[in-house]
Amino acid sequence: MKVTPDIIRQEFIGTEAKVAKSGNQNYVGISGKVIDETRNTFTILHEGKRRTIAKDSAIFHFSFSGGTIVEVDGKLLGERPENRLKRRIKRLW
């Protein structure tokens, strides 16, 4: 998978995620499959339990097909998934 700034337009439900950093230290290290996404949160199935993580206070590592791991700041994902698809991405290079 080619990693570009368009990665934030990706559908995250069903992908493997890990909380790499967070303002809330209880969230750090939570990993599992993303089972739901709202405007402000991800719900991750961690060890058989649903854990709801606020997007704006965390940095996530997402694992995509082909073994690609991408680090994404949750602040970039802070809107509804369907609206995020419509957003235009400003290229920096």
C-alpha cells in the first residue's frame, strides 16, 4: 500500500489499531480491531472488551493490508467518516 496524505480519507472500521500516545495514559497500548467510528471516537475491540478512545487526544498506529503500519494523529480524523471522504487534502510536497 502506498502511503500518501490521502490516508486520512481511508475507512478505518475493520483495521487493526493501536494507541501509541495519548493524553490519558490509560489508553496507551490499547490495540485491536476498530469496530465503530463516530465523529470524536473510535471503538476498539481490545481483549474481548469494547474500549472507546477519543480521537483528538491520541496518536494511532493503523495496520493495513500488506503489513503497512501508519501513524496518524487523531486530530486529523476529528470529523464524521462520511465527511472526511469529501475533504480535500492540501499537499505539502
